[in-house]
Amino acid sequence: MTKTLRYGYTTGACATAAARGAVLMLRDQHLLEEVEIILPTGDIARFRLHGQHFASDNARCFVVKDAGDDPDVTNGAEIHAAVTLAESSGDEPVIIRGGTGIGRVTKPGLAVPPGEWAINPVPRKLIAEAVNEIFSLHCPLLTAHSAPRIPEVTISIPNGAELAKKTLNERLGIIGGLSILGTTGIVKPISGKAWTDTIDVAIDVAVACGCKSLVLSTGRTSEAAAQRHLATGFLADGRPGPEEMAKKGYRKLLRGISAESYIMMGDHVGHALRACRQRGIRNVILAAQFAKLLKIACGHEQTHVSCSRLELDRLREWLTESPRTLRFAPFVRQANTAREVFETTDRAAAIISLVAARAIRFAEQVAPGLKVKVLLAGYGGEMVYFR
């Protein structure tokens, strides 16, 4: 019997609930145990408040994030909101700031511009609406001063900087903490959407930074191999590096690669390729180890699939189609895994080039117009093949 997975709430929904709770306590001057908010989906969600405190001119509380059955690094994090009254600048009815554990945006291409707190537009809107609904222009707290006052909301996550180290935030240009995210307010468990959303954002950042070529890696080992190898394509003074990297066409490709070009796509090959094409990227390097590269060659858009025997059977069929590779077919028949084939054939160039060519063909079918190359990383992190 299949277990029904439990939904959770985004950091944006939790921040909105904490802000609403703090604002209500400030206005009404009494403690509050729970609060309800309306999510962007129109659903009503109830949150328990913790750490409640109020005084005549400030209030604060926090919500413990419940991500449901999703393996989210922010599950259990305390999302704090503190509300004070500030002098109005006349620009906005509510000031929303980041505090401890909230990151700052440093690169273009994200939902908020560089220099701003990493609090995305939908959570900002939700927080502002929650505050405005409670604090009208006629609220005594706002008008009982010589100068006009407006609510100032500060969102913080005490251990946000530490949690951010487990995310791709720094790579995306979000420094010093976590992001306050969410477009629906709801976290769907183990849907993969969080990962594909991160891929989309990473590509947006790369495009905004002027990257012309992207390196899509299936894992950290293959990405590290690509970073080491591609960095040696040209020496510091601009002279060609290794001979194979100086071949015609490689020079321009390498000059289009920067730190933002490296995208960790994980198992989401099809999504990453299409996202590149949709954003006008022309050149892509697929960085993978042999087992993942074989899955791509076999036409899997999602390489998490587990059907290794079928993939090996397909590889054996390919090998029997040419006298040049026929002698490797018995190794594949006896092997249990793609890695075993890779190692028992002593990294045979004929097998690698065959698999790479089919992976390129499949990638270019998924995203017509892309020019695709393959970088194969060894299981020790070394670069084995690039074409």
C-alpha cells in the first residue's frame, strides 16, 4: 500500500505567517498562539507561533518550518519576523528587510536585483498584504506620532547561514544565508520541482552574466573534473593549453565559459537541455561519468531511472554493429553494471566515443539547435574524454 506523502509549506509562507502574527500582537497588544494566512493558491493555512513577544512599539515571533515529507534542508528551521514602526519615506507602505541568516543577492538574473535581500517577489507581496490588511492608514499606532510611521518587517533565520552551505545559493550569487522563496506557499514532497527550479534560476543567472556556453553536470565529481580540465584550455597569458583544447572551435567555446556557466543538473537532463534552448544558449557541454552518460545515450531524460540491464543490452547491440567494437560485446554480456564495463575494458576509446556520440545525438534531438559536446569524468574525478 502506497503511503500518501504529506505536503509542507515554503519559507515564504512561514515568513508571512510570522509577520502576520507579530503585526497582530503589536496592534492588539496581547499574545497570539496561532495565525491563519491565505496562500497564493487561495487555500487557508494555519501556523503555530513560537517565541512571542510584544511591546508598545515592536513585536516578534517565529514559525517552525514544516516541509512535510519533502527532504528539504530548511525543514525545522525557525523563520522569524520582527515588526517595528519606522519613519515613512513616502515610497512604500511597508518596509521589508532581511536579518540574520537571510542572503543578499550579488548576481543578476535572479527574481530580485543585486544588492537586495533574497526575499522573492511573491513572499514580499504576501508579507506586505498581510501587514497592510492589519495596519490601515487610520491605525492609532501609525498616526500617534509627529511624523508618519509605517511598519518595518525584518525576516531572519538564526541558522540560515549554516543551512545555506548545504544549498546552491552561493553559486547562484546569494551570499550570507538562505532565500525566502515560494510561489504557491506549498511544498510538494519529492517532486523534483525544487531541483528543476534551481536549474532554471542557475541558467538565468548564467545568461544575465553573459555566459555563451554552459556545462551541465550530473554530479559534483563530473563538474569538478570539467572545472579542472576546461580551466587548463588556455594559460593565464592567453596561449593555447593542451593540444586537444586548441583545436578549431574550442577556443571560442572556452572563452564563453565562466564560473556561472557550471550548472548542476543532477538527473534532470531533459529539463536542463530544454531550459538552455528556451533561454537562447547555443553551446552545452554534458559532464558525466560513464554510467550516467550511457543512460543519456539510451534516451533517458531523467537519469535516476534504474534499468541497468536494459542499458547494457542496448550497449551490447551497438557494439555488435561494427567490426571495430564487436570484440567488446562479451565484456558487456558478463558485466553487471556500466561501471564494470568501463573498467574491465580498460576505458576502451571505441566504447567511450560510441556512447558519447549517441548521447550527443539524443541531447540535440531533445533540444534542437543546441551544439553539444561531452566531457567524460573518471570515477576518481579525472577527465577521461572530451569531444
